[in-house]
Amino acid sequence: MIHDVELELSELFFLTKESLFLRFPPTSPSITITIDDFLISLTQKKPNYLQLIDYTYFLIKDEQLNLKQLLKVWEIRLVLLLFNNQLTFAKKEAINLNNSLYQFENGTSFQPNQPSLQMEASRMNSMSSNSSLNSLSKTAQPIYPLPKNNSGIIQYDLLILLLRLKSIPNLNLVNDIYKLSYQMRLGATAKDDGQLMIKLINLSYEIIVALSITKNYISLIQFLKSLRYDLQGQKTQLYEKYYSNITLLLIIIEILNHNDQSFEHIYSEVNNESVNCLAYVLDNVSPTLPTPTNEPVVESPEPETLKQVNHEEKRIQYEELRSKLNNGQITGRIICSLLGLWDLSNMYQGYFRETQGNKLVFKLQIEDHDAPEITKLDELTSEQLELRINLAYDQVTKKWSKHIHKVYGLE
């Protein structure tokens, strides 16, 4: 059972062993790569993601990190692989890490006798033609269940990332999400209530993604209607926003399912912010996957001047929404990106600003804090090391606002 961050170095081998990695640095550096090197590279105006991914390999191999720190660096690595359009590597390494965590938690190296292991290849082959998913399925790689994490040593962000990357969006994933929701409710305390509700809302978005990707519209419509019914009369700001989001999704899915009724009467229950989230996604994410390219990922520069948004002015009218749906502008990719934006907004307090050219910009509150300047030190105390790893984690988290289409590990 994983229960202590003070494990001996030999006991941490399950997080550092070579077999966990699929992508290796092309060469070994002539000097030791440190967390300071990583931070200096990360905070450049145009960070080199490939270099940063290579740096995480050397950090994980470093013998200075404890259990919690290793898990944070692993999460950073998987996220950077996603940001760098290396989904296949991200999925395979996530599966390896998940398997290793599961085995360590259960004190066994035996494969559990579960359908999820025996049927994974056929499940994957039955899904979309996404090349990354197909190449993953050819390995027939055993996939263990998500660790129960009763000790809470695995942060929620990493746990949900592992679930997304190791899974295929289908009904098996829906069952896994319900199990995770149940476990979270069991382990929650009164002081966790606010964060627990945010996580449960986001897990409902995970279910919507799975049902949307598989075009299981009948089940999805029933699920959305059930959520709407449960949320009616809830007056907290969190639930009112949730109700508005769910109502917008219900309208979208009903129209996609060729329901010719008018939903204008319930469109009035959708607030301006929910609609403008959709407008932002439509402006910033293409309806279909772009052609893969080997070009390095380059981040867009930040607009220099931002101003408050008048959400009412930007609202998409109902007939315009229906037209966009009928014209194929709102696809599964758009829906998943919209849900990804809402997920990030819940977890990291997202908000909108507007450029001088009236273009919406999505931000996370964590972006409001500038990274401190890093001076490379020859030696770090344990406290300095901890602070730097947390800083690196926060700096990578900031970048999610530019990658809303990657939240669910689908591309």
C-alpha cells in the first residue's frame, strides 16, 4: 500500500524504472540536469517542449526526489507530452505508470483477472480511426485498474489524468468514473465539501465526453435531463453555472440527434457566460482534427492589453446556434473542448478577458501570478527543492488555458 512519502530509494524504483518510459532523450547531457534547468527553460518566452520532456526524464531518474515529488514530475511529463502532440507516448507511459502504481499499491506483479485486461485490444480497435489510439491498441498492453488511492498520496489531477489517458471513451470508462465518484464520496470530509462538488461536477463532464464521443445520444440526453431536474431550484453560484452549462449541452445534443423541436424556450435559461464559452471554443478550435505535423509546438504570444468582457453583447442567438449545428460547425471535438474549458474553469477559476480587437481570451487565475526569476544553485535544500517542483507544476498548469482541446487526452 502507498502510504508514506519517506520511502527508501530502492522502494521508489517502481516510479523510476526504465520500462516506464517510451520516449527517451536522444543523448545524455554532459552535466546533471536539475529542477533549476527545467524551470529556466520552462519560463522562456518560447519554451521547447521536447527539451522539457527530456528534462523530466532526468529529473525522474534523479535520486533526490521523494514519492510525492516524483508523482508531480510524472504528471508534468505526461501533460507536456500532450501539449507537444505526442498522444501515443502520453497514453503508453500513463498506462505503464498506472500499472506500476496499481502493482505497488497491491503488493503484486501479477496481472489481475479482469475483463479490462483481456478485452482492451478489441475495445480499442472498435473505436475511432484515431492513429494514436490504433497504434496503442496494437501493443496489447495490459491495462490495470486505476489505483484505489485510499491513502490519498496520488493527487486528484494525476489520478484523473491517468484515467483519461489509459482509457477509451466508452461505457467501460463511464463505469470507472462512477466507481471513482463513489470512492471520492466515501473518502470525503466536511471540509472537502466545496472541492468535492467541483470534482463531481467535472466527473459528470467526463461521462458526457464518453457518451458524446460514442454518439450514444439517447443515453446522453437522459443523463442531461436527469442532471437538469436535480439542479432545478439549486441557488448557489456553482450550481447555477452548472445548470446553465447542462442546459446548453442538452439543446446541442437534442439538435444533433435530429430533434426538430424548438428549444428556444429553455435557451433563455442558458446564461451569457455559458454561451460565450461556446463562442470562444468555436473561435479557437477547429471542428475537426487538424492534419498531424512534425513542426515543433510554439505557444502564441500573450495579448498585451486585455479588458473586461461584456458577455451580453457577445451572446450567440438561438437561431444562430441552430444554424451552426446544422452546418456542422459544432462537432464532437467542439463539445469536448467546451467541456474541457468548463473543467479547467472549475478547477483553476477560469475567466474571460477581451483584447482591444474584441477577441475573447480564456485565462486561469493561476496565470495572474508571474513566475519568479530563477537563479540556478549548485545545491538545494529539501525545502528549496520542494518549492521549485511546486513552482514547475504551477507553471505547466498555467498553460492548460491554451490547450482546452487536450483536457480529456483524446488528441
